[in-house]
Amino acid sequence: MPLPADFERRLWAAADQLWTNSALQPSEYATPVLALIFLKYADHRFAQAERELADKARRRGAIGRDDAHARGFVYVPEKARFRGLLELPEGADIGKAINEAMKAIEAENDDLRDVLPKTYGRFDAQTLKELLKLFSTIPEDVEGDVFGRIYEYFLGNFAPRTLQKGGEYFTPYSVVRLIVEIVEPYHGRIYDPACGSGGMFVQSASFVSAHEKRPTDEISVYGIEKIQATLRLARMNLAVHALSGDIKEANTYYEDVHEQEGRFDFVMANPPFNQNAVDKERLKDDRKRFPFGMPTIDNANYLWIQLFYSALSEKGRAGFVMANSASDARGSELEIRRKLVETGAVDVIVALSPNFFYTVTLPVTLWFLDKGKAKGARKDKVLFIDARHVYRQVDRAHRGFTPEQIEMLANIARLWRGEKAENLHGGGKLTKENFPKGKYVDVAGLCKVATIGEIEAQGWSLNPGRYVGVVEKAGEEFDFKERLGELNEELERLHAEARELEGRIAESVAALLETCS
């Protein structure tokens, strides 16, 4: 049966009432609550495996650890069964029992070792009892990846509460999905060197499933996350979605733990925006990962861009989130951008409107690279998409995409590549409205293919607004908030250029003084 309408929302609302009265901060209860959803999922999947084996007449005895792992399930020992925790007698130490359950699961499942929280003693017993009852209401006979949906819904709702800068551990669902739909990770190795809670991996698996393939047969995932608590969320997230992956704790700037150069078929990421204080002296001789050189400005955007590019195999594709300011950055960053464009690997650039992220109101840009394109007929061209006016208003403060809008935007890229448009999620109608003949054409205000010559004439800018043009809007449609965001972004870019210029002047003065002395 399908999940009841608005079930995730109702589940969240009920749980919210429980922990509102807790003395814990959101960052303290987010992981433990998500782990309870994981525990319910693991018990459900393990019970499924037991029933499957019980149906085979030749099979006798309980399902073992190897049986569960062979079927992609988490092995759940008896003391960790969800129903056992739910049936604990009045007065039992529920916090201690859940801690022991988490330890028991880790002991039997190597992918989860040191991942699950054991801090349930900080919750009062009544709250834990009510949470267990609440999660027990998740139907056992629902269709599809129900626990994955609920886990993602809770993760998304926890994101603004934990106030992670720039959505570091959670990239909004619709942004992740658009990246995956344009990259099209049908088969191969997927890498996210800033993987957060693992959303790129999970959505890649959903993409493969939607195209009637088994993710475990088609893709393998590799990631890096520097914050241990977030790494635990990612590993739980993979387990909830029946995925396993090589996710390591490290600092991507300084540690090449996956020996990434040319290794991956797909790279997808949402790196931290405009990060400063990276020690470039430690990186300057690493021409494998940073083939276009070091930016002189104190900003890591163009370090990330080079990391993504250098990790791709000969035909690899990348899709990542980038601050708008990177598209027009001057000085040393412009020189790196020129070199990148001249490789022919820049495939698609998509401008998004403001307010897609929980704690960053500025608009962002999605960049897509394709090393295979660099050897084909499209080598000297780039597709620009202006999606700033394509969105749905989620609430007063946040925007997102509908499934139809995501598919339509991805179809623009598919048509540009000579592929067929898809209609798996209802985006066929929107696609046909803009491309009635089923072939790519430039659409004013939406998309434009520009040559490298045109890009050079624009100062190597990768800002879609410079190429796509505009459709005149009635005066009453003027969006003050959007315009303010654009002006703020421009101010940020000018500040960055000023800082770089100040640095160059200081270096020149220092060199002159040294000569004079």
C-alpha cells in the first residue's frame, strides 16, 4: 500500500512536540532521533529477510549475519530488535537499552562501526518511550523506500535547526536531484569530496532505480567528510537506503585519501562557499589535483573547482554547487576559469534563484563539467540555463523545484546533448511547451548555447544572465527581494576583487622596498 498522505509531515509534527520539551539543543538530538528511524528501518528489513527465508522449505534455523549481508540488509541481533525495545516493562532503563542495541548492531555490521549514537541516557525515559511508539506507527506493508523518505524528511527539517553554515551537511533535495538528473550517473564510480550527509549518493541510487536498474549493481560511492558527526549521519543515510560506500573522515584540501586523479566517472558536490584561510603553500606543488594553479585570492572556490575537474576520468561528468561570484571572479580566478573553459570540459551552467538553501539566501549557480564532451562536436560550446524564475515557493522563506520543473531543466541538457527528453516525473508537458519539436533551441530568458569565442568576449564569464537574455516582465512583477540578492552578490564579488587587488599592491610595495634597501 502507499504511504498515507502527509505521513512524514504528521510524523515530524508529533515528534516535534516531544523534543520541544527537552532540554537538549537540536544539534544534540538530531542524530539520536534519526538513529531511531534507522533502527526501525533495520528491524523492518531484517524481519523481511527472515520471512523470505522461512518461506523456503529447505531452510531451517534463524537468519545469520552472512545471510543478511548477502541480501544487503543490516544484521539485527535479538537485543537490538525494535519491537523488544517497544515492549520494555514500565520502569526499565530505556536509554541504556537503546544504547546497548546500538552497540550490538555496530558489533555485527562493519559499515556501521562507531557510527551509531549511544547518548540516549540524556533523554528522559518518557520521551524515548513516546518516540519509539511514534516510529512504530510507520506502516510495515508500504511500497517503495519509505524509511529513506522519512529519514530525508527529518534530516531536511533538522537542517535549519542545527544552523549549519551554508547547509554544510544537508543540501536541499531539489538541488541535489537537479544535479543528479543533469549528470545522469547510470553506471560507475561516484565521488563527493564534501559529502555531508550523503544526499548525492542517495539521489544517485534513486536515479538508477527510476531507470529500472539495481543501484548496488550499477554504482559504487566514495566520499570525504571532515566533521565526524556528519560522517555518522552519512553512513546511517547510506544504510537506510541499502547502500554501502567508502566514506572517509579527512580534510579534502590537504588529504587525497581516495587517490582521486582521473579515477571517478561522476563527481557531485556542494562544497562550502567562499571559504578562506586555506594554506595554499601546502597545495602549490600538487599539480595533479590543482592543474590550473593556485588562486592568489583568499577564497577556496577555485580550489574546489579544480578538485572536481581533476578527479574525473576521461569521459567523466561533474555537477556541483558554486557561489555566483565565482562565475565572474577576476584576477587569478579569471585566469583559472579561462584555462578550464579552453579545455572544452565546461558543459552546462545553471543559475538558480535565491532562497533555495536554509541558511544562505543568496542565489547560487550549478556548474557541470563533461570531459567526454571535450573530444566531441560540442567541445567549443557551453549551454547556459537561467532558472532564476523557475521554482515553487515552499514557504515564505524558502524555494524549491517541483519534480516536473527538475525534469524539464534536465531535459534541456539532454536535448542539448542529443539525447531524448524524459517524462518519468511529469516534466514532458513543460518540456514540450519550450521545445515543441523535441529538439534543442535557444529560448530567450531560459537557455542559450554560447561559443567559447562569445565567452571570451564576455571576459570569460560563466554567468548565464550574460548570454540567455531576458523576457520583459510587467512592472508589477518586479521582485525586490530577488534584485536585492543580486546586488548583494555583486557587492560580494567587488569586495573579493578589492581584497585581491590590495594583496597584489602590498606584494608590489614590499618587493619595491626590498629593492630600494
